[in-house]
Amino acid sequence: MLIEVVTFDLYGTLVDWKYSISRALNYIHEGLAERFFENEYNTISRLKEYTPYSKILVHVLEYTLREFRIDFREEYGRLIILSFAKSPFFPDAFIGLSLLKKHGYKTGIISNTDRELVEITLAGVKDLFDYIVTAEDTGYYKPDKQAFIKAYEKMNVPAQKVLHVSSYPQYDLEPADQLGVKTICIDRYGYDWREKIPSVDRLIEKVKRPI
């Protein structure tokens, strides 16, 4: 069956949130970033119900600062939220998305965040996407498979006609694969996956032939 819709993880796949967050954390205190990202993943993985991602970011920052015995300030929380929301696009992502649209493919986002944050991130480029679905919309965070099931229901597209693209096997590719969705890893962080390409602008070569 041919691919009709290409869906993407947003933060870390299309935009460089680690760059933005790391800059903000290094301003607060050198050496926070690695531990912050570990705490963020552990927090998301343990969630039992939807919590706004902006609150999760602040909670993780507070927790990480306590580990380093650094006092939390309200301004730090605002800084981390804005830094996340204003994460810049990877250049190859913008080109790759433009090529997909040029060749007639529908594109979508399935993001572990809130609509308000995504609206800020996508300012000026929303026309590159046909569908935008967040954890706020579905009530579930990836890697919960319900995040994908609900997202594709909202898009009104069968999973068999979708290709999901992410830099994160643990968040995205493993649960999507278990649902029968075709998957490709963008190799930004060195994770292992059976189908892997170095950048989003190479994606058009894959979707134009059977995956």
C-alpha cells in the first residue's frame, strides 16, 4: 500500500529543542543539560494521565535544580518554556518538508506537547503541515500507543497508509511499529533502527518507492 501521509515527531526531529534547552540550562548553571534530559524522559514515561507539557518542563527543571542544590526561580521556568517553544528548525527539515508537499504528500505532526507551544514553534511554517496533533488533543503521551491511535483517528487516515518519522525509537518508532505503521529514523542522535537516513531532505527518496 502506498504512503499517503507522512507524520513526524516535532521536537528533536524537525526542530532542535536540545540546542535551545541546553543554552537556557547552561545560562542557569553549567552541566545541567544531560541530567535534565534524563529526568524529562523518565517523567514522561511514568505519566498516568495528561499533564500540560509546559508544567512538565517546569517540574523537571525544579527537580533537576534540587539535585544540583540550586534555588529555583520563577523566571527560570519561563525561560525554559520559551526556549523550548522557540526551538529552531533543522535546515534539512524545512527543505525535506517542502519537497514532500511539492510531490503531493500530506504531512502531520504528532507531538508530546501542548497546542500553545506548538503554535509558537510553527509560526510562519504551519502551511507545511496538513495535520497537527498534540498530547493535549489526544490525552496521551508517546510512547503510549494510544497517542498514535488517537492521532490517526483525528487525521481520519488508516495506519497502513502512514509513514512515521522520528529521531527517537523509544518515544516514537517502537510504538508506531507495533501498530503496523511504517517508520524511518532520522539519525540525529546515533540511535539504532532498521530504516535510518541522515536527514529529512533525504526522505523524498524513500517515499517515492516502497518502504
